[in-house]
Amino acid sequence: NTFNFVVRWNYAAMTLAYLNSSNTFTTFATLATQPRYFPNLFYPMKLVVDLNTLRYVRFIFGRTEYDLSQFSGYSSAGALSPILSVRLYLTTLAAVAKTCYVDDAIVTLNEP
């Protein structure tokens, strides 16, 4: 099987959503304003999942931690060997080219 754990930040709507077990996004937070941690520079994000239970654990966005432990990831049939991939998708608010810099993609095991 293939297991997917995805968090989407919709910048236009200022919402955070996770990919649920039905392969659709469910909003878990609405941000009051644009985060101002490091304006237009960095938006620290961290997703923690439990691969033994196939459930989300938490998502950290800037200085705020969201408990996602009650939610399962999306599973689909597949004959692939075990693999871990990290993907980043970007869309712009206008039909113009933009640049995004990614810094410090970190994978850890056995995180509490």
C-alpha cells in the first residue's frame, strides 16, 4: 500500500488542511492574518506522523502546534517498495512566476 500524509497551506484563504483517509482535504485551522514570523522570508513548518499507526501526530506552523493525532492518513493500494518522499507544491495568487526557497528539509525517526 501507499500511505500519504499531506498538509496544505492555502495562502489566499489563510487555512491549513490535512489530507484525510478519503483522499480529500479537511481544514483544521484558519489563520487570522498572514503569519509574521519572518515576513516574506521563512515560514517554519513541521509535520509529524506515526508510521506504526498510520496516523498524523501534529503539525507545527511557526510558533503554533496543532494536534492531529485523531486523524488517519490516506492509504491506497500499491505494489511499490517502501519509500519516503517529501514534495512541495506551489501555486501563485496571480498568473506570474514566483520563486520559493526551501531550507532544512529534515527527516527524523522515533520522534516522541
